[in-house]
Amino acid sequence: MKNQDSILIFGSSGQIGKSLIRKFTKHNYKVIAVTRSIHRKGYQIKTQSNYGYLDLEEINSFNEENISRLMKKASVCINLIGILFEKNKNQFNLIHSNLPSLLSKLASKNYLEQFIHISALGIESAIDSNYAVSKLKGERNVRENFSEAVILKPSIVYSVDDNFTTNFMRLLSILPVMPLYYNGKTKFTPIHVSDFSNIIFEIVKKKITGETIECVGPEVFSFKELILKILKSIKKKRLLLPIPFTLAKLNAKLFELMPKPLLTTDQLKLLKYDNVVSQKYKTNFDIKIPANKKFEDEIHRYSFNWTSGGQFSKKIDKVNNVK
């Protein structure tokens, strides 16, 4: 039986998924969280919810029968599934294009009130990036299958659980020199995960449908400015060195040898394009759901993990500041 206050979330174990579980269950929504491995991810997900408001579902194969069974229990489906790099050929297309197509088709078939799909900001011009092309194809598939779907296009979503600020904090705490790709001029409008989760929550609460919305924070920074703010937060000084594209490409190929690459050649291509509002779509500010958290304030809350002294550096600061 369909529960009118049940939210079905695909991709629930990431930073956005965990933040959404906290937000929805706190406001008495029942959440059905889908994960590929309850054994590996379940304990993390369970700690995010109010008792009695979370059901965990394990799906290892995305077939129509499994997905329809879950959609019959919910009124809203949110697709958060995405990858930053391909481990196997054609993985971007499978995850970013085919899966959203399947989910949106079944959401329509099962008469869900809302289908919310998470895409990415600043990808329209990045036709040389496989990531961007797969994301755009996914958007088109969703809109064709579920015309009243909400497509959200966030800029960098950051928090202590992200793959952006924490990776750079780790990198900058070790390397004496930080390469600046494209002279560090690419612009970003980072949004904190709690602000982004609130946007999704308000969209569900207000029953908004049929929109494509660009989701951004309150500030715009160049890549160089972001790196400088991260360095300030971890109390480090590093040489920032602009490098030519050929050298940057070699740098990315070396990073690709890592199990979790800090940079890939495809991401390097994507980094050419500004990650700011396009003015083609409404923004979260246009629909009266602002994002208020400031980048420097928020990263300071967890950057002490990468400062000298680690968690004790906060205590040292307090002692040193005593008059």
C-alpha cells in the first residue's frame, strides 16, 4: 500500500543521502533507503534517522520488478545515484543515463506524485566530457519519461563527508606545491549539503513539480580562491603553480592510477567550464529557498582534522587566544 508520506531514496549512503534521511525523518516522513549492501552501509544509514522512520532495502540489480515493488510503497522518489569517475567503460552512461531513464519510467508507471533527479550544474557546454554528456542525456531521459519531474543541478556540494574539500585538505596537507589548472580561474558556487538537503525537503513539502532548478550557495569563488580558503582553514602555506594543459593532463593520468583518483582526464576537461548559474533555469533563490551557509565558516568546522595537532589544534587555539 502506498504511503503518502514515504520518500524512496536511491543513493542513500552518500553525503546527500544521509543528510536527507536526517532531514525527512526529523519531520516525521517515512524514508525507504535503497543501498547495494546493507552489510557495509546499513550501520551508517541507520544512525541518521529517528527511530521507526527508516526502512532499509538492498538492491543489487536494478530490474523493473524490484524497483516497482519499492515504488508502490512511496509517493516520492529521489535519485541521488552518481559517480565521479568510471572504473569500467560505459559506466557513466549506465549510471547517469540508463538508470535515471528506468527510474523515471517506473515512477510514471506507478503514479508517484514527485520524481526528483539530481544532475549537475555547468555541464551544458562541456561536450568534451563523458561525465557531462552522460548527465545531460540522463536529464533528457527523465524529462521524456516523467514530464513533471524535478531536475536539480547543484554546484559542488560540500561537507565533512564530501569528495572535494576533504580531498584537497588531505592533498594540501602533504604536497608542497599545488598545481592550478586553467590558471585557477574556473568559477564555482559551492553549496553546503545541509542547504541542498533543505532545498530538496522544501520541494517535496511544497509539492513542486515540472521544474529544472540550479542549486547554488550564496558565494562565487574561483578555483584558486577556493584553494586559498582551504589552505587558510588548515593553517598551511603552499606554492600555487599554474601549469599548462599538457602537463595537467599528465598529472591527471598519474592520479588515475589511484583506487580513488583525485583527478581524472575527464574531470580535467570539465574543470574548463564555470560552475555557476546559467540563467537558463530558475535557481533555488528564485523559488524562495535560499542557501545561507558560508564556505569559509563551514569548512572551518571540520578542517582541523588536517591541521598540525589535528583535533587538539582547536584547544591549542583557545589557549593561545586567552588574554
